Amino acid sequence: MSITPLKKATLCGVLKDKPAMLEGLQALGCMHLLPLRPPPAEVEKAVSPRAEAAYRALRFLSDVKDKRRQVRRDPDFAVERFVNLALDLKQRLRDAEDRRDFLIHRIGEVEPWGDIDFPPRETLADYRLWFYRLPLKHLKSLRNIGYPWEIVRKDNRFAYLVLIAAEEPPAGLLPVPRTHTGALPLTGLYDALEDIEILLEALHAERQALTRCIYLLSVNLAEAENRASLAHAEQQTHDDDALVAVQGWVPEDAVEAVAAFAEEKGLAVLIEDPALEDKPPTLIDQPETMAAGADLTLFYQVPSYRSWDPTGVLVGSFCIFFAMILADAGYAAVLLLGVLLYWRRFDVSTKRRAYRRLALALTGCGIVYGVMVGSYFGFTPPQGSFPESLHILDINDFDTMMRVSILVGALHVCLANAMLAWARLGSRSAISRFGWIAAIVGGTVLWLSGMTGRGLIAGTALIVAGVGLILLFTSDRPVRKPVDRAFQLVDGIRGLGRVMNAFGDVLSYMRLFALGLASASLALTFNDLAAGARNALPGLGVLVGGLILVLGHTLNLALGVMSGVVHGLRLNFIEFYNWGLPEEGMAFRRFARKEVRP
């Protein structure tokens, strides 16, 4: 479990062989392409590496409720032609709907004046009619407007007014804007609306007919993806009059395959190690059994290439935090039962089986921790029983649980610094990470000892040593002249500014105690409410109490799972990543063919 070492590969060939070169590299499927020319000045000319058009067409057709019977085979099916057909239909449908909405709005505007047949302008001596819907309270504004006008209709709120003028009257002439009626009479608008409704019906029928090819489009999405990927790659190469160059990052174990491909195609190839100024993408090397953990690692932030792979630590700490927040063996057992009930549904792919292992780890840790705190749906085991002998933590003992939470936080932050120090081994900043570990451990010792006795001496010594290491070794600035030593010291002083961050991040782990206590308290509350209802209502109270138990614990379980996932991951992604993975990287994207599913 690590970040795969990469090499920079540059291939050069004859320009006329560019399509064959790119298709061969795509079939090889081991290179992350680097752009060798700037992107197009016009954004719309930049090609996406994904088949966005095909996915839009698939969503457009999949939204139809009543789909046609699916065509399973069609040797003449062409993805690109079908996608263009579907997207053209989508645009025509959108235009027709916009036209219908416009007509409905225009009819609503014109209808109060009735079916007016607008005469030609020459019959009115180039004068025109202007329409206003004037609230009755503003009728006094008609006294001195200076234009011929007529009220053609009134209701209990408005007067429908027509003005005669050669040009549009000023906007402030009346306290309301004019009504736009257009040149069509009301009957013409209704006729146009009927025509557009008929067109919409025909377009919807055409859309429904295209749904018969949803299966063919789905299984051939890979072909569309391959074409989009090739088109994107064509914009990444460096071309001149006769030659073409392609450059990208390649895993070390694939270098021989690239060299063999270059020799086979008669290409010049240059393989280089990453330079200090390079920022290679990150390719996490994980077994398939850890696919769920790798997904969690990349969910929030991609580790930088020169950092380390946090997958194992992330999965382990996530399971522990989830258990501490859920804080109930009964709830964890219910979740485990759910995993077992859906066991076979996870067997359809390797990735799903990986998520099943993650679910088993989460529920297993939840059961172990729930047994340790002695909580079973809010009930504690009876005295003298075997479960009671395993009850070693009292979640209602605030002092102890607070110490446990803060110790977990201190250890987690120290582990983050230790892993980053290991990743940067050989640099000055790696030593400063040990300084942070010493300072955090020293502060924890001072707190646990109450600043007395040997704890005071040991804690103070660790803090002083840690501060010294941070001050002297935070900077990786090279020393080329004496003043650089001063700059290194300034960098160290800036590094010490993170003291408050360290203090706040460690205290942030108190949420483990607070959320676990909240979950246990809610479970106990629902148990008390159910017992009270049973005692207060003889006979019927059993039913009411049972409903309170079921609904209450279901709600509490849902809240516990949500809190466990959100805050369990938050402590990793925010506090842990803040110290262990301060630099963000870029994910490795293989330029590779995707196979069409049968």
C-alpha cells in the first residue's frame, strides 16, 4: 500500500503517424498525458476527455417514464450518430416548450382585452395601440396624459386601457408598465398554441421511440468515451510540420512496455526521473481488497506524489471513530445484521466486496466498543454477568471519557506528523515534525499530571525540545549565503504560529465523547419513555411503549450512523490531513481504452 513511483516518458514520431501513435498508447493504457501546448483560447473548443454528450443523451432518454421495449442487438448502431440525434431532439423539445410557455404567457396578457384584430398601421395613419392594465386606484393618473385613450374593460381590480400614439409612450407616463400583446389576435395565439402542443406531442413520441436504444447506448458508452479520450489527447500533443511529440507520466513497472511500444512503432523515446520542480500525479497502489479505502482516501483530497498513502491509517481510524460515536453494541449488531442480509448483493464486483469488508470492519469495531462501554440499546448488562465483566469504560464518567477522547486526538495528530516525517525523511522539515510530536506529547503529559511532580518536568522538557526543533528545522530553504540562516529562523517562527492549531485540533476530538454520550443518552431516554408509557397505560401501554422503542431507537440509530460517518471522516480529512498531508496532489488519469460491455 503505497504511492506508485512514476517516470516521465516522452515519445516522438512522424506527424502522419499521430493517430496510430495515440491509438496505440490508448490501447497500452498506462500513461497520464501531459499537455505540450496551451489550451484553446476559446473555451468551447476545448475537448473534454469524457463523453459528456453521450451521458447527456443517456440522461435525456432515461428520464422518460414509459420506455419502449429494448433493442438488444443492432449491428448498424452508431453511437455518435444516435447521440447527435438524441441531443438534436432534446434541443427541439426545449425550443418547443419555450415557445409554448411564451404563448401561454402572451395569451394571459392579451385575454383581458378580448379578441382584438389589429388593423394595418397605414389605416391608423401610422399610429399604434398601446395596452396598459391599470389598477383602479390609479385612474386619476389618466387626467393629463396627453394621449387619446379608452378603457375597454374593467373588473374589480383593474381597468384595461388602450392608448393611441405613433411611438411608444414614455415609461413613466403611467404608474404601471405597458402590457406586451404582440401583433397576433387572441384567436391567432390560440391557434399557435394548438400547433405547438401538437408538435410537442410528436416530439415526445419521437423521444419515447428513441428509448428503445437505451440499452445499446449504455453498453456502447465505452466507445464514446474512447473517442472523446482520443480527441482530448490530440489537443495535448506538440505538433510541427513533420513531427509529433507526446509526453506523460508512466508507472515504473510499465516503462518497459512503453519502450517496447516505441521500438515497435519506430518512435524515439526518452524516460526521465521526476525533477524537483515537477508535480507528478498520484497513483495509489492498493490491492483490490482495499478499493473502498482508496475511494475514501481520494474522496476529500488527493495526496501529493511526494507524500504518503494514508489509506490504511484512514480506514483504521475511521472504524475506531465510528464505533466511539455510535457507542452501542446493539446498534452495531443491527447494522451487522443488515450487512449479512445483503451479503450476496455485494458479490457482483470486487469493489462491492471491498465495501462489504469495510462495513464488516465498521460494525465489528462498533460491537467491540459497545461491549467495552456496556451499552446494548441503551441498557447496561446486569451485575455479575459475563457482558458486565467486559464493561471497562463508563460513558457517563465524563472525566475518563474526556481523557480518552483527547488521548485519541493527540495520538492521531502525532501519527500524522510521524507519517509525514517518514515521507520527508532526509529533509530538515522531517525533524520539525518530530518537534511537533514532542510538543504535543509534552502538552498531554502536563495536562494528565495536573502540572505537578515528574509530569511537570517531563512535559516541560518535551515542549522545550519540541519548540526548539520546530524553530530550527521547519524550513527547507537552501543556505547559499549567511542571510539564509536568518530566513530559516523566520520560517521557524512562522511554523510556531501553528501552536494554537495543534491545540484546537487535539481538542476537536472531544466530539467523539460528546457524540457518543448523546447517542447513549438518547437511547436511555427512549427506554425511560417506553417504560413510563407501559406503566401509565395498562394493556395499551405495552403497544405504545413498543412503538416508542422501535421508532426512538430507529431514529437514534440513523443519527448515530450519520454522525459516525460525517464526523468520523471529518476528523481524518480535516485534523489528520492538516498535519499529515498538507499538500494536495493530482489524481493519475490513465489514457486508456474502455471495453464495450456485452
